[in-house]
Amino acid sequence: MDYVDTFITVAEDCAAQTGVVPKPRGGRDTVAVLQHRMISAAPYRLTQGDVLFSTWLLQQGVDPATVPPEDPRRAEFFAVDRACLRASPLPKTHGWGLHFDAEGRVALVAVDDPRYADLHDSAGKVVKAMRSSRAR
């Protein structure tokens, strides 16, 4: 499930020309806010699974720091098919590429950062984020 030595580029229909820090909506943190905060605070420390599960925990009102790695909720969470980070709002609409290192740990790279072009050319595998709208 986790990506290794992979760069997820922004979606083809992403309008952001730079990495936009997501903002809460309606007084609540969105998935984009939670994921951005998590990944930017710990670049190359979390895997895709860590980010997805922690995001879900936060949405349930649970602090991920209080949940041990062997918690049965993690297995239950991943027992159901889940969208990967290619479907995250960060690369779809906010202008953030997601780089996974050789150990599957993720970091954010803004579309206007010089590293973005370098990673696009040098990452082991490059995949595009999912589009926000259907292709015409």
C-alpha cells in the first residue's frame, strides 16, 4: 500500500501555481489541513499508511500520539479499501507534490519549488495525482 521512491505530482487540473497552505473551513480542520500539518511537521518520517490512519483518527477526535502502532483499529481501518494519497486534496488542488523516499516516508514539495522539477526528473517512479474533475 505504501509508495517507495515515488513522486506524486500535482493533478493535471490543479489550478494552484504554488504550494498553498490549506485553511480550515467552517471552523473545522479539513483533510487537507490535517495532512499538510502532519507531513510538513515531520518530513520523511511518516508513511502513507501513517498519514491516512492518523488523519482518520483526528477526524474521530482521537490524538494519534495516544494510539500505539499495534492498535487493532489500524488493521480494521486498512481492512477496507482506502484511497491513497494520490486522491489527497494536497496534490489535487493545493499545489503540493508528495515525495516518498526509499523507505516509503513522505515529504511535501511545492509545485513552484526547484526541487519539484528535479524530483520529477529523478524519482524512481512518477505518478500524477488524481484529477478533481473528469477528463473531457
